[in-house]
Amino acid sequence: MPDQHGFRSDHFKWILNMIDIGVHLIDRDGITLFYNNKMAEIDGLKREQVIGKKLFHLYPSLTDETSTLVHVLQTGKETAEKVQTYVNLKGKRITTINRSYPLFDNGRQIGALEVAKDITSIVHLHDQILDLRHQIYQSHQKDKKHGGSAHYHFSDIIGTSGTTPAAEILTSSV
């Protein structure tokens, strides 16, 4: 049924499916009522797999303590910008920054809404940078054990280029 401006709920669903941020809505029993296209993309799931399913069935790695949506259901208080890492049904590790909100109707909590920004690739790049920094650090530590300088012999620079015979002649006359 349209509101006073002519908007229907399917208009709002269409809008929520067009935005580039994940949206997940559950009822007070933890059953998914709405799950937008971006959230499906983030999780690597199809919307049809998620609608009508319990939260912990979809995210077996989450617990009452680690789920931002469950925290909001339990406390009735908004959660701002919380990082959450979980494993999806396909075993992929996902990291998001979530804002979660309780939903009330006539003073009674009826569910929770979460908006999620996917930062999985950023976390992956961060981990790669840390690994590279660790490798550089280990390399420097190895160099310190050897006095911090490289050890070369004159024979290490003799090669087979066109100028090599002249270098060999000069060195042999010394």
C-alpha cells in the first residue's frame, strides 16, 4: 500500500538494492527479513539462500558475543562503526565495518538492521604489507649479524662482456 507520497514498500526495496552498502534486516528471533544485493555480494550468497533463515545458520562462525546484530537485539542499543570478521557458508573470511540499529514498533523491539561496508580487500592488503615489512626486518637483522656490509671478491665482478678482457688485462698486470 502506498504512503501519502505514493511510495510502496517495493520502491524502498528497489532503492536498498541499488545502494553500494550491505543491508541486513532480521526480526527479534534472528530470522532474515531483508537482505540487499550488496550484502549478498559481500557474503558470496544469493538472497534466496538467506531470506527466512536464522542468522547463525547463515554465519556459523558468529556467536552471541561476536555478532553485531545479536548484540543490538540483546541490548536494544545502536552499535556504531564496529569491525566484524566472520566466515561465510563457503568458508571465505570476510571483514566488514558495521552499524547496527534496533527497530522498535510502539516501544517494543521487533528486530535489528545492519548496514555493512566490506573491507575484506583492505584487510588483505594490510596483511600483505605487514608480511613484507616483517621480511624486510628479518633481512636487516640478518645483515646486522654479518656486520651490516656485503662481502664480495674481485672475481664476483668479472663477467663476459666486451669490456671484460680489458679489465682482466689491467688486473693481471698489477
